[in-house]
Amino acid sequence: MSPGPARGRTAGADPGGPRRGPVRRWQLVRAGSDAVPPSTRRFMARARQRRMRAALPWAVAGGVAALAGLVAWTLLGTGLFGVREVRVVGADLVTPVQVRDAAAVPDGVPLARVDLAATARRIGALAPVERATVTRDWPGTLVVTVVERTGVAAVPQGDRFVVIDASGVVFRTEPRAPDGLPVVRLATPGPDDPGTRAALDVLAVLTPPLRAQLTELSVEGLARISLTLRGDRTVVWGDATRGADKARVATALLGRKADTIDVSAPDVVTFK
């Protein structure tokens, strides 16, 4: 009896052939998620966040720069915010037209381009203007605030009177002396004139009683200053030194019956 086929062998198989390895089994997965391990996905997400955080400041800076450029172009390069009005405040001795002409700001020029300081200097060159300030009132108005000079004396010049301020600046001309201003007789009134400065020094130290009676101050020379009071009384002042002492002594003698009071040497006073 012949032996049967060996157990565990397939019929017809070559017992001397190569041995086969384990059988591989394949499984389909979703490429969007299951194909990447969770740890890798977390790493990639953190990397994206880092890149976004790093880029954010640059994006913000770029946006701010673009916005600033747009605003600058709108303000400086277009007529959208151009000058439409020059508003004048505080002008009495000068007219708004004179102020606008002195400002020399063309209509429609971008408001942001106006040199406020230079404009104020041009307006300040007007004789009656002591100082001027210029501000912007958006969207299209320049506001000019004027402070005018205050007269302290009227100086005869021919058949007219010029008015000077406390600095000696001549800033207006009148046909007669304005009410409330003393008449000061000077040869060449002006801020750089020694006689003008001496007269202003005397006016500055007069007491209220002396000022109330003063009708005229005359400067015939730097040491020949005199006051004319009401009732044709004369105060010989001399030069402008020791003004406070001279004013005090002259005030004390106002009650005396004297046509002339000489306080040129306030320690030795004479009157007659």
C-alpha cells in the first residue's frame, strides 16, 4: 500500500520550493485626517500659528502706512481740505480785507500746507497790529486773531497827529489828537528815537493826579523835558532819570499856587 500525501502540504506543491512570507493586508483611510498622525497635525497647526503671529505686525504696519499715506495725500495733495475762508477776529483799526491781503494765502491751497507762523508774521507787519496768531479750523478755514496796538500819546506832525504805542511805534494818523491821549511834542517819533523813549519813560511814572492834569509833554532835548498841566501850569522835569522821585514831588506840590514847579533836581525843588 503506497503512502498518501503528506499532511500540511498542498497537492502538487513542490516540497523543495521557496517559502512564502506573511500576507499583507491593506486598509483604505481618509487622506485629510487619518493619513496624518495627531501629533503631526498639532505640530503643523502650531507652526501655522507662529507664522501668522510673526506676519501680523508687518501686516498691521503696512496697513497703517497705507492709511497714513492716503490721509497725507488727501490733506496735502488735493483741494478737498483747501482754504475756503480767512476769518478775522479782533480787528478794528485794520479791516478784514487788509488782514486777508497781508496773509497772502491763495484760495484753495491745502489747509495743512499753510505756514501758520509765516502768515502771522506777514499780518504782524501791519502797523496797527501788535501781534497776530493764525490757526486752522477744519475743513477749510484759517482763523486770524489780531491784537492791535494801544495808543499812549499823540504827536503833532504838521497839521495832523500820529499816535504812538508804549513802544514808540507810530501806527495811525488822525486829523486831531484822540480824546484821552496826551499830546507829546517830539521831533522824530519812533521806537529807536531817544527823545521818544525819554518821553515814554516819563509818561510811565506819572501818578494818577499828574496824568489827570497833563495836557502836553514836550521834549526839546533829552535834558529839557517839561509837562504842561491844566491852567497853563508847567512842571520842569529835566531829563528822564529819577522819574518816580520827580513824580512824587510834583504831585505833592500840585496844591501849591505856583505857575512853574521845577523838579529837575527832586532833592532841591523850586516853584514860583
